[in-house]
Amino acid sequence: MPQLDTSTWFTTVLTSTITLFILIQLKISLQNFPNKPSNKYLKTLKLSNPWELKWTKIFSPLSLPLQ
Amino acid sequence: MNENLFASFITPTMMGLPVVIIIIMLPSMMLTSSNRLLSNRFHTFQQWVVKMITKQMMSIHSPKGQTWCLMLVSLIIFIGSTNLLGLLPHTFTPTTQLSMNLGMAIPLWAGTVFLGFRHKMKSTLAHFLPQGTPIPLIPMLIIIETISLFIQPMALAVRLTANITAGHLLMHLIGGATLVLTSISPPTAMITFISILVLLTILEFAVALIQAYVFTLLVSLYLQIDNT
């Protein structure tokens, strides 16, 4: 049976290892699968300043002393 | 007749140059890559195949096992494309060579075993003894389980080799018989030819064989790395 002729085994194993582990993986890893295009979130989130988190009466403009 | 029959399984060399290197590397040259959202049909088809394979194969694994995704997908594409290209007449199929199948099976199987031992030593060793065995049977069962573990790579390689070789041999034999029959009695040749068609269609499910290959590999991987 010609498959049992071990003189060619080294070439075959080496080539198949290189192909399988390097070549094909490189080729498949180059395929990219982008996400489906989706709407951009247009409303920007309003970040509150630290002094706005605590409401203090003195900052209300009507309560400030008249100048 | 023996020599003639097995002639297609000799590793091809052209005037002393090992052409088998180019033949093994040929399927990898057919894989395309593109950065576009919408590419041509060939590339879209490949993308679809890779996506389908990934979804089918990787859903049963834990995240740690899913790191093997690229390896398994490239394995199934390699064996599938090699087998399909070997169905064309007068081509050489590298997967008929026991050397190549052993070279694929042993490193991958060893990788799964070592990974199982590194991460989950106790549960890997526990696989050697199924639950609920009566005490006197324990030594024998451990020996049997060890043997069945070590026979896994051999079975993987020999299964693939034997299936593809047997299919190719059958096609040669039946094709030769049909050719001789056409000069003797055409109706019998017709019937045989139809049976060749059926055989070829069934053999196109050589692709199903790579399914079997990767699934078996997958099963052994799945058994080792789980519960993460």
C-alpha cells in the first residue's frame, strides 16, 4: 500500500502542519465580520456638575441678596 | 491490477520534485480576504460558511473552550476543501495519506489532553473511572479507559484515511467496470452508471466525514474543558 511508504512521510507531515496551523489560520483570521450598521446615539448625555447634585437654597438667584 | 489500483495514492513527485507540497497548500490559496462590507459572491460565500461553522460548533463550549474557535474552523475547512477537491478526476487527495492524518490528529488530541490536565487535573483523572462501578472491577476499568484514551488519535487518523481511500478505490473500480460493460451490454452499463452517480453523491458527503472528524475532536475537547 503506497500510504505506508515512510520515505515521503516527513515532507507530507511538515507541509500539512504548516498549511493547517499557519496558512489557513492566517487566511481565515483576515476575514472580518463587521457589526450591522446601526443608528448613532444622537442625544448626548448631560453630565451634572458636582455642585448641581446638591441643591442649596443659596444658589437660587431669587434668594441672593439684592445688589 | 494491484499496482494500477493503488497508483493514485502514491505521493506525487514530478521529476524528483515533491509536488505534494503545492497540492497540500492549494486549498489555502482559494481562501479570499476583503475589507469591504459587501464583497463578491465568492468571498460572501466563504464568510457565510465560516459564520455557520462557528455558530454550530462553538455554541456548546465554555468561553475557555471557545479560544479554540480559529483552530477548529480552519481544521474543518481544510479537510472539507481537500476532500471535495479530491473528488475531481485525476486529482491527488492528501487526506488519503496516513502520514498527514496522523500529523493532524496526534498534535490536536495531545493538545486537548494536556489542556485538560493543566486546568482541571482532578476531573480529567476522574474520567477514567465512571460513577458507580463495583469495587473489584476498578483496576480493569482504569486500564480499559486508558487504552480507550490513547486509541483516540489513532482512530481519528485511521478513520479519515480509510474512509476517503475506500471511497476513491470504489469509484475507480466501478468506473472501470462500467467502461468494460459498455462494449458488452449497454443497459447493464447504464444501471451501473446510475449506481456510480448515487455513489458519487453519497461520497460528496465526504464533507460529512470532516464533520465527523471535527466533531470527534470537539467531543474530546468538550469533555476536558467544561464547567468554567
